[in-house]
Amino acid sequence: MSDLRMPTPMGYKLLIAIPKLDETYENSQIVRPDHVLKREETATVVGLVMKLGSLAYKDEDKFPDGPWCKEGDFVLMRAYSGTRFKVTNKEGDQEFRLINDDMVEAVVEDPRGITRV
């Protein structure tokens, strides 16, 4: 994701990168079809916080304990949440979402193995 033309989130929005899914099922040789991968990426509940808007987590009444996450955190959010878009570069497509600061439901240390049920 080094040379992506990354948009800057405005206001209270967070820019979330959606991790690419492995085309195989865990340690097996079974390959998931493209349409299955796309459906799983669309419904994912895990993302990487890339940027925070200038007003994210500034409302002290709403966030009395401070920010819920920071750049570089993996977070859980609701499936299908936010504004979805992709950026294409020489390495392929990267999906992103813009979500509201209060849509973060948890921060996770290691997102591997976390999937939507």
C-alpha cells in the first residue's frame, strides 16, 4: 500500500483499509472462488485504521475516556458498514472504508482468524 493515493478522511471519519483475504482455506489446498472472496471481503468486520479525520474522537461528551483507536490499530466494526471504495495501483486493488469514529466496536491485537459469522 506504499504508493496508494490515499484520501484524507474529513471530520469525524476514519479511513479503514480492508485486509486482503487468502484465496485458500487456512492450511488446505482448497481454493476459494473469486466471488466467494469478494463476498467475504465485502462483509468483513476487521480493518486497519489508516488515518483519522481532524474531528475524530474530539467530542469529549461522547468520548470522555479519549479515542477508541489510533492509526495502525486493527479494529472490529459492523459488517457492510461505512462508505466502501477501492484504490487501484500497480499492485492491484485495495478496498477501503470510511466509517464514523463511533462505529469502532473493538480493537484487536491480531486479526488473523477473526471472521464474520
